[in-house]
Amino acid sequence: MSNAQERARASRKDAGAARRTQLLDAAADCFDEFGYAAVTVEMIASRAHTSRPTFYAYFRSKDEIFMALVAQVSDQLSETQSLAGLENATTREILAATTRAYVDAIASMGGLVALIDMSATIDPAVAEIWNAGSAKRTSRYATYLRNLPPGVIAPTLEPERLVEIIGHAIHHGAKRAVGTDDAHREQFILDIIAVTERLIGVHDG
């Protein structure tokens, strides 16, 4: 394959990835605005400023694009726990930064997280992806706490159970904060950080 052919192939691949992202973004907006049942493939294609045949070039059905969104949202929530740029931060700073990032991520998604939560209670396929992401985040958080040097924290419970409780409070509290004004969301973030620090027993910083 010549260099020109390789560049053309790469360009088509990039264009395809951009179109897929455009469809996912449009689907997220539609599901957030109208709920799952009311959304159609035609609505998603229209919101993405493309055609029904183009939609089917990337996804076989409304169900498939919804499942892709479930996986994407789960990955985005997991990314909020990234410690990139926090290598020199204290434990207190890390807990605050990751908590804020998680709440902000849910707020940016509108009602989509609540829709996925509800869908996971009735659709085993959604539940499998959604619960796996939650379990991954819980395990990562608990492992982080266990690996802290002695004396940095004094957790009130075993780390795994403690993280489950904290994670549940942050997740569902953040959903309730969706649609509230910035001041109310900021107050929730500050309150949940304070509660997290108390439960974990943070001593540093």
C-alpha cells in the first residue's frame, strides 16, 4: 500500500470514528431528553444531522447504541478516579479531586445516569456492564486505601464495605444534584467530601 493509500485509509477511519461519536452524543441527548421508550433511530439520526442508513452503518439498533452508551458512560465515570496530575497530592486532596470529578461528570450527563441506573434494574445486559464498572471502581478505590502508608487514614469500616457506602452516597447524591444551580451542587460536593474524610479518617494534609 502506498503512502497516499495509507493516508486515505487513516482519513476514512478518523472520519468514521468522528461519525460514531457524533451518533453517540446525539443518542445521549435524545435518551436524556425523552427517555428510552420514546426515542427512535430516526430521532437519533436527525439529532446527529445524518440519515437513518448512516446510523445503521454504525449501529444495528437503538438497543445497540444504548448499550454502547452504557459502556461509554461507565468508562467516563471510571476515568474520574484517574490520579494523573495528582502524583504529589495529599490523600485529602486526591479524595476531594476524584469526588468532585465524579459529581461533575454525572452533572454533565443530565438524566442519562439515572436512566441507566433504572435500566440496569430490568435489563440483565445493561446490569452486567453497569455493575462491572461499579465493581471495578469500588475495587480500585479500596485498593488505594489499603495501600496507603500506616497512619494516613483510620477507616471506620473495612475498606471494601466503606467504599461501597461512600460510592453509593456520592453516586445517588450527584444524581439528585443534576438540574440544581451551581451553588447547591457545590454545597453537595463540599458536604460529601467532608463526610468522606470523616468516614475514611484522613489524617494527612
